[in-house]
Amino acid sequence: MLLDDHWMRLWVMEYTLSDGQISLRLHGENTEVWDREILLFAPMMNGQPAAFRHGWPSEEILIPALSEADAEITLYADDPALWPESISFRVIEAGEITGEVQMSFQDGKAEVQPASFLWQETEPPLITKEVMTPDGRTPIRLQDALTPEEMEKLDYGQLVVCLRREADGQEQLIPFATIRAEAAADGAISASYSGNAVVCTAVPDFPLLITEEHRYGQAYHVRDLTFSGPFIFYASLLLSLTDVYGLVQVNQFELESFDTGPLHENLPLALFDTLRLSRPVYQAQDASFAQVDAISHNLSLTEPLSFSIVPADSLGEVVAYFEYFFHDYTDVIHPLFPIQTH
């Protein structure tokens, strides 16, 4: 048995070893009333990255609803002369990933350690769910206004919060937070801002790009995390930090990768080796902004990532502007103004 979880089962019925590869005949059982698309992912041989056919890091198996199905798969080592002593891979299904299926071969026999979707019991996650937070602050209510003509064509408005810095005698802006603006019928505009920024504790002076929400308690949606690993060329991760009864946790994940498809749960740290953070830097030009620089960090991942919510003014001078988008495909940016976050 390779997997017995989520109302599906996967067995290995037969295997054939040869130099640099192993072929497996698998048998799957689906007890649900819908088809199951199972992705075998991240193959390893003798503890080293391997591949499925055509060099791909994944292999798909379809098990129809309330049915059983067979599949033939082959794992290939990078070294065609390598004799398989052990293999492993993971299973992805419905946006979730398992721990490793592990098989070892000795004296004509195979020993199998099945996979489970409860992998966090045995290996570290990519993200630590607990979030460090500052002492409680009351959100700041910021005001603006539009003319009646602008209100007639308004699509939506937003407050953009930035760090302001000086470089070569020029003012530069690093946007890091966006909050949807509320518009009243008389043209009064308002937006609530927490006064905070979100940072990855590995780079504590770099504010992450977030969208704030205040409708159902405080929520911070982080949207500029990109990762890579031995089997994942590029993956973007969105996550939400939500305040539930005074306890802030990371409780929503959405990873997009060509190699895995969308994943909606925390992920094993072992899948990734690099985190990249990148942010454009802007300068005001003719009532708009032009990119003049970029800030980036490349981090080696050796332990789970954790996040902190910090007062934004601890990172530098905080300024903001209101930006509006209209149904006639025009937009306007109102003048910058400083924010006192305490």
C-alpha cells in the first residue's frame, strides 16, 4: 500500500529494477463519486532527485469515479548507471500534497512506507502559522473627496501606503500596503489603515506587499512571495494573516506553480530551497509614478519561514496617496500625504 487516505487507495502491484531506473505497475481505487486526478510528484532515487518520463518532475494518474485503474510509471535517475536501492515521491490531489512514499529494495524484497496527507507530523512546513504582533492599535481613518463628475464614472478607489526615502537628492516611494476605499454618495472617500506592515522575519526591514481588509476583523493578504526548489522552477505564494479573536495566524495559502498545479495548504519545506522577494521603487513624475529602481532579496531556505506584524513607522517614514480608477479607463492619483501611525 502506497496511500490510503482521502477516500482513495494506491498500491504497487509489481516493480522492475534496472540500471538507472525502476518501473512500477500501480493500482488505484477511488471511492468518491467524482474522478480523481492524482499527480505523483518530486521523485527521488537513492536520496537524489530523479524524474518521470521525458524528464518531468510529475506523472498524472486518473482514477474514474467509483472505479479502479492501473497505471505504469517509470522513475529515471540522473545517472543511467545508478542501481536503485530506494525511491520516494509525493502525491498531489485536490490542492493538497502528501509526505513521501518511500520504497527500499534489498534481497529481492521491497519495504514500503506509505504516504499521508498528515505530513506535518513528521517533517517541517514551509510556513510557521504563528505570527508575532505588536501591541493593539486602533486603525487610522483617512479621508479624501471626489467631485460629482468623478463620482459618476468611479469604478473603485484605493489607499496606497508607502515608505518614503531619499536617493541622490530625489524622493523615492516603496509601496507596501493597499486598502480598498469606501465612497459615499456625496463624494466623501475614506479608508481604514492599521498603521502596520508585515515582514518576513528572515528580512525584518523589508515590508512585504499586502492588501489590508477590515470587514470581518483585521486581515493582511501577502502577495509577493516567490519560491523555487529542486522540482519547482517557479512558484508564487499568496497567504493571509488573519486576526481571529485577538490571535493572528497564517490561515490561508494559495500556491501557483506549473509543476504542481494550485495548492491550497501549507507545504513541506523540503520542496523549496530559495525564496525571492522583489519590489519596484517609484518616483513621482507628472502626476503619476515611474519605476526608477528595484529592491530584491534571495534567501536560502533552511528552516520554516515566519512572519511578524510591525508598526510601519519602525521601518521608515510612512506616506500614502489615494488612487482612483474610472469606467472610462482613466485614473487619477491624489497628492501624497504623511501618516502618523501612533
